[in-house]
Amino acid sequence: MRLTPAAVLLAVHLCGGAALAQGTSDPRAARVDSLFAEYDRTPSPGLALAVVRDGRVLLRRGYGLADVEHRVPITPSTVFDVASLSKQFTGLAVAMLVTEGKVGLRDDIRRYVPELANFGRPITVEQLVHHTSGLRDWPGTLLVAGRTFDDAISFDQILAMAYRQRTLNFVPGAEHLYSNTGYVVLAEMVERVTGRSFRAFTDERIFRPLGMSASHFRDDPAEAIPRRAFGYAYANRRWHRTPNELTALGSSSLFSSVDDMARWLTNLDQGRVGGRALALMQTQGRLNDGTPVPYGFGLEHECYLGNPAVTHSGSWASFKTFILHIPQQRFGIVVLANGGDSIDAQRAVSEIADIYLAHGNCPGDPLPAAATGPTVPVPAATLDAYAGLYRLGPGWYVRIRRQGAALVAQATNEDSVSMAARSQREFWVENYGAAMVFQRDAAGRVSRLDYRGIHAPKLDESRRPPLGDYVGEYESAELGTSYRVTLRGGALELQHRRHGTIPLERLWRDDFGSATWFLRSIEFRRDAAGRVIALVVNGDPRSRDIRFMKRR
């Protein structure tokens, strides 16, 4: 039976002395109910939430339907796919092995998983937990390979993809870039070091000791899960169930409830399970040049409403999830939702936090001076010199145009935005929250613009190679798939046996883009004689440099 704001106080003791309480006298509970009552008014998916402080659950709620077809309501014990919230439990599993001396953070991962290629420089365990390994992300990469998210995607298939990688997104340790693949590899490492399945190890060492009886890593997509919620997307004025046949252990595929996640949040304060490993989880990584990384062991470190906090979001198969923990206030919130893009779990947490959480003294980033400075006049000839096309990265360009006495910028697949001159070289772009600074070479010609640490060269647009150069069949031995490039009606098309026909648009010379998100950039490569011999797919920011050789 659904619990309502008028329900009788319910207290169920957690491990470590915490209690689950459905508060009725606290006026904050009614304010939370008013935020999400809409999900109970019509038959639709919804969300579950829990709020904890000082080892007690202040609020636990469910709104909307776990199963739309059968009108099964969401309750605090409803089990959701929590998506990437899974990573913090993988992080704890790794931290446990490190503190027990079974794994070294600076160990080459090939010591435990030798099937990974030798990239000329080792990838360490530490780089995997901090997302600095350079391993391509499996979601985008598998889509380039011809899979779809409706397919059954298994742990072993993801590992096989990782083992076939022959290039990386970047040199290990050079950048911080989220990689689901890295956490799948960590789960495999846990299995090999412990001799137990990842599910069995996490059940034995984490979930059972915490009393998280509804939680487990799903390793069988056909398994029946009691009290399970299904994910739904809204289209054509109807709700549609989203297929979910994923077993991406380590990076995702944890099923849990907000009641169980409340136990986890409480444990982050009390440390009943994990001990020294929990302390290790709080450490952040660094890049090769010493730059700190705001991520470690499945937790994102940030300043939240003026408070030092750890957070994480999740998104998969129409499930949207978010968790917040404020260590200094021994406070946490978890929201699990099953309504796809119609429900923003992070926004829900923020709205709840505004009701319960006092603002702290964690300083925010100061507003850049360029955001508030006066606008200065710039001669028309200077503005004309800045106009042109600049390359920010693969498939990512910005066109600068003069519009009267000012400049406008238009990035790839985006609308034009205004630019405010703060000096003769620096222009503030309010929509981007950053400045663009134009630079000249030794001869005085405008050569690039600088934007958020990116040095974007100004491009020569005088030459456009004929489209016929690119026609042919291109194959990737790494992904075991091929694409055909054809010319029809004066435009290029990319054809794949599963993805169908994808129109291409020239971005600059040999670089083409598409409206398909996982095929953002298709850049053709030439040999010394100028013949096209390959194409390189930069599918999305997390899946770069996927090479296809021209066969005919």
C-alpha cells in the first residue's frame, strides 16, 4: 500500500544504528511531496528518494509507477537499475584489495588482465579508477561497431572490445575523460585477484554486511528481480518500455533501492564496511603534469551549494539516477527515476537539497573578469580579420562572423551566439561562460583563437577536394565492421548494414560530420601521393581515433 504524507511514522533499523523513518510531522516532507506529486496524478513513471542525516533516514518516498502496464506503484523498496552509481561500489571493491595488499594502485593493469594490448606505455590501476587511462568508452565504441543499445550487451563482449583496442584516446595520464570501459576492466581485475565472480565478491564484502538485501550486480539479463522498476521513454503521446539487456559489471548494471542506497550513504559517514578502503576512496587523482582530477573510485568531488561534496549521476535505459553526500554535514540524498528524459534526477536532488541543506562555506569559482568588464569598440577591419573558421577539435568547429560592429560565433550543430569585446583581442561569450582570445603570428596574421585552454587554428578554406575521392569500402579490424562511403545527389553518405544510411556534411576539407551522435567526425586520411587510404572516426569525446582502412 502506498505511503502518503499522512502515513504513520515507520522506523526500521539499519546496519550501524541508522533508521528508516517516514516522517510526518516535519514540514519539509510536505514540501518535498509538493515537488513530485505530479507523478501520482497520472499513470506515468516516477522516482524514489531518500534523505539521510547523522545516521538516520529523514525521508523516504516513492512517486509514480514502477510498472506502467500493471499500475505497480514506486515505493522506497522498489528496485531500479542505478546505472553509473554502480561505479562507487566498484571503487570500494578495488580500494579493499589495495588496502589488503592484493593490488597496487600503480600496478600495470596488464599484470592482472594481460589480454589488454601493450600501448607502449602502461595503464595503471590508479588511472582506471580516476578515468585517466585513455581507454575508449564502450557505449560509443560499440555503436560505431554496429551495435545498438537495444541489443543484449554483455560483460564479456565489452571486455572483448577492450582487448581489441589498438589505439587510445590519449596517452595514459595525459587527460581526465570518463571511461565506462575502465570500470569494466576493474571488475574483471577484481574477479581474477579474488577468484570470485564480481557479483559474489560485492555481495559478500559489501551488500550483505550493509544489509543491502535488494542490491546486486545483475550478471544475467533474464533474471527475475522482485519489486523491479522498468525504464520508460515518452514518444508519440505514449509511454514505451525501454529494453535493458545490459550486463556491464563494474561500470553499470547494479540494481538497488533507495532504502538500500540510504544504508550506503550512512556507511560513508560511519565506515562500518570498508574502513581504510573508504578513506582511500576519497582520494582524487592527478594527471601526469600534476593537475588534480576531481574524480576518484566512483565518486565525483565538487562544491555543492557551498559544501564540499561527493556526487555521481547515472543514465541508462531510461533510468536517471543521482547521489549526493555532504561529509561535513553527515548528509545525503539519493534519487532513482525511471522516466527517461522526462525526469531530471540531478535537478530533483538539488531541489530537495534546497529544502534540507544549509549552505556551507566552500568558496565557489570567482566570476571571470571578462564576464563583467565594459565592452570596447573594435575597428571593422579587425573584426573582418577575425572572421573565419576555427577548428576546436575532431568534428568540432566554430565559425566567426562579423555582424555590424560586433562578432557572432556559431559552433558545430549550435545556434549563433553574440560576442562582447572586452579588448581588441578578447571577446566574452555569455552563452559559453568563457572568453575567446584571438592570436596573431609573427607576420601579424590572425592564426588562432584560444578558448578554455584549446588553441584552435584558423583554417584555410580555399581548397575543397572532390567528393569522389572518398567513395569506397572502409574496414576496421579492431571493431570487426565496415562502412561504405557513397556519393548520391552531390552529397556523401555513410552506409552500414545495421545503422542504415547516414548523410555526411563536409566540415572542412577531408573532415566530415553527421547528425548521428556517435559518428561526430569522419576524417579521411591520405598517403604521401594524396590518395585517400583510410578514415578515422571520432565518434564522441570518449571514443576517439577509431581507424578504418580503405579496401576498395
